[in-house]
Amino acid sequence: MHINSAFASLVDARLTGLVHESTAGDPAERARHERFLISRLATGAVLMAMLPPYLLWRGVPTLVEAVAAACLILPVFAALLLARTGNLTLAHGVSSAALTGLVVCLASLTGGPSSAVTIWLVMIPVEALLAGSHRAALVAALLAMLGAVAVAVIEPATGFGFFAWPSALAMPVFAITAICHVLALSLEHRRREGRWSARLNAASMRDALLLDAIDDLVTWHDRTGSVLQASPAARSLAGTTPDALEGRGLFNRVHVSDRPAFLTALSAAAVQAQPVTVQFRLHAAGEAGEAGRVIWAEMRAHRVPGAMVPAVAGEAAVVAVTRDVSEHRRRSEEIEEARAAAERADEVKSRFLATVSHELRTPLNAIIGFSEMLEAESTLALGPERRREYAGIIHSSGRHLLEVVNTLLDMSRIQSGNFDYAPEPFEIAGLARGVCDLMQIRADQGGVRLRREIAADLPEVTADPRACRQMLINLLSNAVKFTPRGGDVTLSVRRVFDRIEMAVTDTGIGIAEADLPRLGDPFFQAGLGAGAGYGRPHEGTGLGLSVVRGLVGLHHGELTVESGPSRGTRVVVTLPLDCRVGRGDPGNPVPIRTAALAAAGSVPAALPAGALPPPAAPVPGELPAAALRLTG
């Protein structure tokens, strides 16, 4: 192998100086020049080496023998002519003329038209066609026909008194010439085959190195979608060997619901010029000792150029590049969630502006209007009762403004974590009675009966008294506001194991099931759209339950809401007896457990203890039908 390589290198070095510079930009033309040069120079060298021994044996050659010798040397001249001019057609013409002259000379020496040598005239255009071009083949065919005419016209050499060769001598001489020519062509073919084999091996090594270097899986498919070959990246992407993906191995690892899209993409890529991209879920095997995983993969399929139609068995019609896009998809989902959150924040801002502007402008208008009436000169004619009425309206409007501002400040402090949280032991029963006494006036004004069910054996609770008072005020205020005249509102306080349960139940308008998941969102009011700032039947900022939610979270408690349209509402706050343990994070509001009332009839004035059932265990992958869990 080393000797062959050295010989091929030597031949290449010599040919580099002989091949004409006009072939520098055309590898195919350069290969034809090299093949011609090697065959003619090798054949000429062998025959020239055989000529001196023949002359020593034969003596002075005859005229025909001299012409034959010149024809043997003429291919060497054709090779030199090609090296100087780069005209392959001209060189082939000279070579074909030399070969034709040799056949004519040998035919005249071995019997004329009856000589077996004349059959070699057929090979002259064939050799020119195989080694050269169509133009050279036409020239060679014309020369061969002229040679056939010459053989038919010229008398045998014996008729002119020349030396006649016996067939036993002529045929071996011509056979040696042909063998030398074929041997030269074989050596050239072997040399070029070695070069092409080396290039093919180098290209295969580069392709293999490229496939090993990239993390993307490259697969070749037939028109049915079966994998014919897979790259080594199958181990990193699918957790298996490339052989395991062949046939239907890759298809069997595609998620069942994504298989139609997978096959459709491969089928479309096989018949169109443009690549096809598809995303699907792929079941990848885990590493040793680990469970398998499902990843999101993106496949880009291309049609293989030159694929036959209809497909041949085992022929690659599509090449596909598949990569893991799980991280990219996760980030896209996060961006989509962030976009949705931004839209919700914008909606909240719009609702906040509409709500706060209404809640501030209404009492301010009342204050300004009645103050101007009291300030005007015409008020001197007003009686004391009318003055007291105007003053009461101004006072109540001012208190409403103060409540709105305090609520906003409380909500801001809770969300920012700056709420002054100071737990201390206190009697929860006394606090509950005080809140009921405070709310009794508002309940009487609305024609609502306020009931109290406060257990007598309640223990001390360690919590923030001001925060607990604020929770009960907000819940009772909402219950009274949304309960029509003649309805009932009940405050129930009892101990449940190591926790205190405070429940506010009303027989009011209730909450629709569609609004339950959004309870506790700032400025959200059930049954109202974002633009219902001025047409609302009830005043308020929509922050009451949000403040309660934040305060419950500070106490590490739980908040539950049970409601239904026209069936009333029951809100339950459950706090630990000692809220100093495990204080909640104000930046992460407590989840609200909600349940929709499906039974007919209204909620009774006082629901029995534990009336709200615990949420049913959800079916994996499904949301419960009657209970929704909201995370703030």
C-alpha cells in the first residue's frame, strides 16, 4: 500500500507539470487530460523500449515496418501536443490516426482485407468515445472508415515484394500493443479510484465528526416515515442507541396525540421543496436508574434531492433534524404568562382608576356642594334641622373618604410588607362583640338582622387585635352591603381543635360560580366588568376581601368562601391560636378555597358548624367541578 501510494504521488507530481493550465477550473476535463497522457505515454514508452530488440533481430526494416514504427511512436507526440496546446480533440485525432495507420500496416503485412487485424478498426472510435469526447469519437470514426477503405484497396505486402509477416508473429505484436494500452488505462483507473476512495473516506470521516459534534438528532426517513439511519445524538436526545430508532422506533416514542402531525410533516416534506417544521412531545428514556421523561422536540424535515418517485424500498426520501426545545417552550410559556399578567395588571389599573375616581368624587361632590349651601347667604333662612341634615351628609361623606384612603393604605402596606404586625394575647369573644355593636347601626339602617353566635368557652388568641378587628369589620360590612332588606347576617366564632374559626354568613345576592376564582383580587367586584365604575348598585373599592386575604396571610391562617347566586355567601377565616408561629409572607397571599353552592334554596341564617365540606381530591390532570383553588 505504501509503494502504491508513493507511485501514485510520483505520477501526480509528473502529471502536474504536463497537464495544460486551461483545465485548472474544470476537474472533469483535467481528469480526461490525465487519462490520455498516462495511456499514450505508457504505451509509447513500452513500444519504444521494444523497438531496439526488434531492429536487432529484423535488421533494416521495410517501408511498411518503418511506417508501423512511426505509428507506434506517434501517440507520444499526441501526448506532448496535448500538454502544449490543451486541445484534447486534436490530440485524440493524432492518436486515432496513429492507431489507424498501425492497423492498416499490420493488415497489409498479414494478408490484407482477409487479415484478422482489421477488426481492431472498430475499437478506434470506441476508445476515443470512452476516453475523450463526442467530437474526438467522430474524428476517430472518420479515420477508422478511411483505414477500412485503405485496407480494402491496398494489396497485401507480398504482391509488392515486401516481407510478409506470418499471422503467428503479427497477432502477438498487435496483442502486446493492445495489452500495453489497456494496462496503461487500468493503471490510470486504479490511480483515480484510489484518489476518489481517499476523498470519499475523508468526506465520510468529516460527516461522522460533524454528526458527533452536534447535539441535534439527524435521521433519514423513507416515504412511510420509517427511520433508515439515525445519528449518534440519539443517546443525548432520546436516551437510546441510534439502532433503536430505526424502523418505527422513533415513531413509537412520539406522544400518541402528536403522531398524526409527525407523519403529516414527513409526508409533506417528501413531496415539496420547502422544509417542514413540526413540534411534538417525545418520550425519552432516562439515564441509568432514572425514570423516563417527556420532552418537547422540534423537527425540521427536508426532501432528499434526487429521491425517486415512486419510492424505492430502502431509499431515503426525507432527512430530518430534531432538537430539544423544552427549555425554549418553557420560556415561551413564561413570556406568555408574563404578557397575560401584564394585561391583567393593566385591567386592574383601569378598574382601580374607575373605582377610586367614583369612590372619591361622589363624597367630595357631596361635601363641596353642601358646604357651599351652608356658606351661602340663603342658608340663614334654613332651619336647624336642615342644617343638621347637611352637616350629617358632609360628615358621612368625609368618613367614607377616610375609609377609602385607609383601605388603600392598608392594602399598600400589606403588599409591600410594611404592615405594622404586632401579635399579643387578647379575648377574641370581646373583640367580636365590639365589632357587632359597631356594625349594628349600619345593619339597622339597611333593614338587616345581625345575629351573633359567639361560643362562651373561647380561649385567648395571640394575634394582632387591630388586624382581626379589621377582618371582621370588612367581612360584616360586605355581608350587610350585599344583603337585601329583611335578610340575615350571622357572625359565628368558635374553636376547632387548635384553631379559631370566624364565619360570616349572609342571605344576600351571592356570587356567581364564574366569579369565584377571582375573589380576593384587588379592585375585583363580583358580577361587574372593568368598566362598571359608575353604574354599580353598591359602593366600594373592591378591596375589602383583598385586605382580609392579606391579613389572614400575615397570621398564617386560611380563608374559605362558599356562595351561589341568590343563595347567600359564607366566608370562613381560620386562625391558629398562636399566630406568632409561622408568620405568613405578605408577598405571597394566602390561597382562597372557594366552593359553589349547587343545592336549591337559600343559605340559612346560621349554618351548622363544619357545614363547608373539605375539597374533594381532584382527578390528576382535571380541575374539580364544584371547588376551585386560587393562588394569589
